Amino acid sequence: MRRARASRTARFVALNRALGNLSPEVPGFSDPVAEHLLSPRWRDQVQRAAARRSGSPCPFWVRRGMAVFNQFRAVMLDRAIAESQPVEQLVILGAGLDGRAYRLDCLSNATVFEVDQLNTQTIKRQCARDLTPRAREIRYVEMDLERDDLVERLSAAGHDRN
């Protein structure tokens, strides 16, 4: 049997956020949880990049389009969530290795529904076991976004449509 892995997209987005912490290009960006959600092998990449950085104000990998986009997206979504208070439920589709439930204080009264495939959720749970959630509760909703019914899966996980 093949070992469970987080999706490639989830790993690259989390890696970009972790690398972005070394030299953020977007004002207000910070994701101190991203590196913790990576496997040891991917965490090593962040450590090697930090060691190579040696005073460079903006390493090449931070200027890459997707790295800057991931920082920008994180800032904008975090702001939108913070400005939508009170938040009682938050659904994150294709949650991947997203760390909002572990880093946003504004989710302290919220149940966060993280919707994604089983392999990615399994890896995330393993990597996050030493983290303390800031959200009131995290519910992992296993789903194949191409085949399964979202409303059905969320309802089964206790999501209140009202």
C-alpha cells in the first residue's frame, strides 16, 4: 500500500507560505503555522532556504509569482474573515495544509470545517498534533470535490446551513 501524502498543491502552497515568512513581500503577511504543517522533508527545504538567505532582503523564491500570490491571498482571506465577525462556522474548501484554525484568534468561537481528500487530511492531522487550535473546533470533512456532494458531506459533519 502506498504511503499517504498530502496533495502536491497543498504542499506547495504551504511551502510558499512558510518561505514567505522568511521575507514577506506582502504587507501584513505572516503564517507562523505553515512550516509546522509540512512534512520533515519539506520543512528541511525551508531551513535550507533560511540558511542560504544570509542577508538578502528578498530572495528569488519570494519574488516568484505564486509565492507572492499565496501571501496576498492569505492576507486578503484573513482580513475578510476578521471583518466578518462574529464567525460561528467557517468552511474551507480544498483546505489542504491551511493553518487558519491554528493561527486566527478571530475563530475562537467558530467551528471550522476543513473539506479535502483523506490523504491530505491525514498528513495535516499528523503534522498539527502538537499545535493548539485557536478555533473552538475543527471538523475534517473527507470529500472528493469532483465526485461527492458538498451539502451532504457538510450536513453529515454537523454544518448548520442556517
